[in-house]
Amino acid sequence: MERQWVVVRRYGAWRIEQYPTAPAQEWATLSALARVQAPTPRPIWQDFEGRLFGCPTLVTSLMPGRGLLAPRDAVRWVTDLAQALGQIH
């Protein structure tokens, strides 16, 4: 078995109170995007009831790269973003 990095997303009480369907909706969205090979995280595991971690939890693949809040080359950043969005839609 090969090791892989994953993202564990736990939905806290406030989030569930405000948007109780958020975990299921995110799972459905990521599943649909995976079916069309969109460049998005792949859903791996879900626990909507919070049995393991005490709150609703999703596990997804980790996308390469890092967050970018202030791009040095805004034109390239927007172009790359537009291309990724074009693949999704």
C-alpha cells in the first residue's frame, strides 16, 4: 500500500448549525468533479454523522501547490485560474 498525503476536513458545530448539509454537499460536488476528471481534490472518505471524530468529517486528496493570497504576477494567476475553471465547467 502506498502512502499519500490527505486533507481531513472537520465541520465544527457553528458550521453545521449554519449549514447542516455542507459536508454532504461538498462530498457530492467533489464526487461529480472527480467523475469528469476536473483538477480538484478527490473524495476519499466521509463520516457525515461524526462517529469517528465527533463531528462531520471528509477526507480528500491533497492538491499540489500552496495557497496564494498575493500573487506576484496577477495576470498569470488570473489566467491559470481561468484555465482551471474552464476545465471544471
